[in-house]
Amino acid sequence: MRLFARVIHLTAVLILLLMTCGSLLVTADNRSASKEITSWQMKWGEDGDNGREVPVSDHHGWMNINAALGTPELPDGVSSAWTRIELPKYEYAAPSIYINTLYALHVKVYQQQKLIFEGDRSYIHDNYSLLIPLSDATHGTTLYIWTETLQERIGIKERAVLGEHSVLIKDYVKNGLVDIILGGAFLFVALVMFVCAFYLNREYFSVASSLSIVIASTGVLSITYSPFMYTFYSYLGPVSVVFFDLALLSLLPSLTFLFEKIFGSGKLGIIRRFRKFQVTYSLFCLTFLVINLLSGNRFVEFYYFISTAVVGVIMIVQFILLVACVILFSLRGNKDAITFAIGFGTAACTGVAELVWYYIRGGNYDLVYWKWALVVFILSLIIILGRRLALNHQQVVKYSRELELFNNELQRSEKMEIISELAASVAHEVRNPLQVTRGFLQLLSEKSSADERRYLFMALSELDRAANIITDFLTFAKPEFEQVSLLSVYDECKHIESILLPLCHLNGGKMVLEVGEDLWVKGNSSKFKQAFINIIKNSIESLGDEGLISIMAYARGNKVYIHIKDNGAGMEPGVLSRLGEPYFSSNKTKGTGLGLMVTFRIIEAMGGEVRFISRKGAGTESITTLPLAEAPDGAGSL
């Protein structure tokens, strides 16, 4: 109970301390809370006004400005303006005023009549971000800002913030920092992709390298457009402006070239023509950039017009053209076009909307969202390239497999051609001497004794065996059929069954026949029987106890499938792959291997194919595919 009371007591004390500290923090926060200034006064500068004389006593010509309405339109012939801000009373340890965006090229800031800041830019980038320390003042003070520009906008864009320097500096430093990080990431990705492009083939090198240029240009644009660069590295301002122009002039034709590589030139080559125009105009702008730099910015206003205003219009035309082409490709079901449409559509719509709004506001707008839209677009491009590379890899693998099969088939064809020529030439030369020798041995056997006759019969059987081998050679050498007719698969299989069934019974096996009566093929009856007798004899010789051979035939589509399956010894994969090779016997010690070789040739001549499925100890199945023929009026073999 005492422990419980102590816990409650400690909890109450902690709550009291937290409430006390919280109230102290709130008091401190309220003391140092920043104050937004959303209204001030402006006065247009006169000719020759260089901002040295502060118009403290001048009460004429001042106009009230509201931050919500934006900066006023600059009158013709006016290039400078004064801004007067009445600061409220403040009690900060280190007071400062933070202006997120101030449009000007030359700036002077006065507190009362004391100059506290001056900035002057010799290059066209009129976006200032200012954090100006102020002197202590408990009763308020007046801030005078003199601004001068060569462009069509001037003054504070949105608002000013008065507060502690240590608080405002966080926003000051973060202004544009994300753009620098994003641009650096783009440059790194572009560098990696460009290096990897050298390991791709010639077709994909151009796509990957152009994509690298697009990503790198986007990164440079993000960095050189960021106010962070001009705020903290103002001495790099002239270089940043040049790199911004170079990146923009590289991005547009590279993007069009990438689109052309992925989707083609379009109808009447419009994409290619537009890309050539962009390259020409980019070279023109680059030439004028060099002329302007060498002349000490004497033509800066004209260069600004051709490199900003005209290029902006070209960008809008480019976006509309590419979006229209992407929509057409997407409607055709192109997957790359759909991915491109999502990414580019996001970037194009965002870019066009911001550019249109930029022109509507008369240049009184900073493009903000374009870089994030480009992130989506670049991701879509990387996805497209990755998908293309993956498909290319799959195609290479497919071609490699087909090439391997083609090489194997070519080697087999060369072997078969050599064997065919050799078989045809040797068989004819050997058959005649064998027939003469057999005839004389038969004559001798009639006049010989019983013992001599036994040896002569052995010689005759070996001569018959040699004659059969020669017949196989001749069949292999010339598988074409002298007489082609319609064959009933059922009748042919029944005939084969009647021939081989006794042999199957002698080996302790059974034979089951399942063949439809409406299956017809074209070929030669004797060659058809020879082919399947060779297959079934191999199955019979592989049978063990309680062997079973199943013969099944059916039609599927325009093909006839004939399955011959046994439950014999089966074969290993290495043996299975060599079936049909001459003088290779799968499971017979005395076999020549010519039987299956002849079978393959006969089935091939009939326009079909044979394949075997086997597993050691589980039997073998042959699947023969032949073209299905139209049934005649009658039945049976013709």
C-alpha cells in the first residue's frame, strides 16, 4: 500500500514538473515566436536612382501592397523600385528578417538610413533569398529595400518573416537544399547509367546514353535553378546560369531523340523533323551564348528572350506533340507507351501548366513542381529501359537455345547425309556378291552331309542377317516412298499387332491396342509397318516379368498422335539423347542401332516426328506425330 502511494506521489510530481516546464517552454516560444509581415508599401524608382538616398521624408507615390495579391506589374521604362516595411515592435535576442523570395538583380537594404545589406548580380537570375540581421529595437523600425532589375518582375514575392536569427536561419538554409540533393542524385544516376551503357550493344547504347543525358540535364537544371546555389555560392552565379542554359538546350533534343529511339519517327517522320529543328535551334542558342559572353553581356536581353521565352514555347509544343504520339501508341496496346504515358504525362502536364501560369503571371512565378514531375518521368524511362533489356536478354536466351537446336540438327543432318551416301554406295556393291554367295551355299547344302549342312545353315543365316542390314541401309539412304496411299492407322496397327504378338508372348508380355477407326495418314504401308515394328520390337526386348505394351492412337487438331508405351527397363537421359544414332544400341548387346535410325527417317519422310520419354526402371514411351489426312469414302488401306 505504501509502495502504491509512493508511485502515485512520484507520478503527481512528474506531471507537475512537466506542466511547469511546458508552460516555461510555451512562454519561451511565445517570446521568440516569429511574426509574418504580409503588407508593405512600394514606390517606383526614378531615372538615375541608384538607391543611395533613402526616401525617408518622401511621402508621395507610395502604394500599399498585399502579399496575397503578389508583386505589382512593372510599368514600361521603369527598372527600379523602393519597398518600405514598417516592422512591428520586437524583443528578440538576435533579431533578423527573412525574405524567402525577392525579385531583383541589384538589392540594397536599409534599416532607417543605415545600409545593412547590398547585393549585385551581373547575370540573369533575379531570385534572392535574404536573411538580414537587424539592430535591437523595442519600439519598431522601418526597413527600406531598393531593388533594380532588367526583367519584368520586381519586389517581394509572398511575405517577410521577423524573428530570432537562430530560428529563421533553419528555413533560410533549407530553402532550395532539397533541389541540390535531388540534382546530385540525378547526376550520380546519370553517371552510373552512362558507364553501364558501354557494356550494352550498339542499339541500346544510344538509348541508354540519351537517357543518361536526359537525367544529367535534369540534375543540372535542378541544381542551377535552386536558390540555394545563388544564396550561398553567389560567386558561382555566372557559371550556374551558363550550365542551366546548357542543360536546358541539351535536355530538349535528347528527350525527343530518346522518344524517337523507343517509339520510332512517327507519321511522316514528324518526331525526327522536330528533333532536327531542336538540335538546330539549340546550336543557334549556344552560338549566341558564346557571343554574349565574349561581348561582356551586351546582348543579354536578346539572349534571354531566345533562350527563355522562345524555348518555353518550344517546350510546350514538344510536350503536346509527344503526349499526342504517346496516346496513339497507348491506344495500340504498346506497354512501353503506357508506361511512358504515365511518366511523361505527369511531367508534361505539370510543365505545361507551370509554363502557362508563368506566362499568365507575366513571369511573376517560380517553377516549383516540374522537378518532382520529372522524377516520375525519369523513373518511367528507367522502367522502360529495364524492361527492354530484360526482353532483350530473354530473346538472346531464346535465340541461343534455338541456335543450339539448329546446330544439333545441322550436325545430325550432316551425319545422316554422309551415312546415306555411304550406305547407298556400299549396299549396292555388297548385295550382289552376297546373293551369289548365298546361292552357291544353298546348292552345296543340298549335296552335303548332315553335319556339313548344319554349318552351311549357320552361314546362310548370317548372310541373311547381313542382307537385312543392307536393306536397312538402303531404306535409310532412300526413305522416299515410291507409292504413297491413304493408310488406316487402325488397320496398320492391327496388322503390326498380329505380326509381333507371338514374339511378345514369347517374352512373357502382353499387348493392348487402343486405336480409333477413323484415323488416316498418307504414306507407304510397308514403310509404315517397318517403322513401328522397329519401335515395338525394342519395347518387347526391354520387357521383364509381366510386361505390358500399350499402343494408343488419337487425333488432335490436324495431327495424329501414336503412343507406344512399355513398362520395361527404361533408359537413362544420356542413352535417351543418343537414340537414332547409327551403331548405338540402347539395351541390346548385338543391336546395330540401324532400326531406330531407319524409323526416324521414315517418320520424317512422312512429315512427322518421333520423341521418346523414358526413366530408368520405369519404362519407355514413344510419341509419334503424323499429319492427319482426310478420310476416303471407304475404309482400310488403299
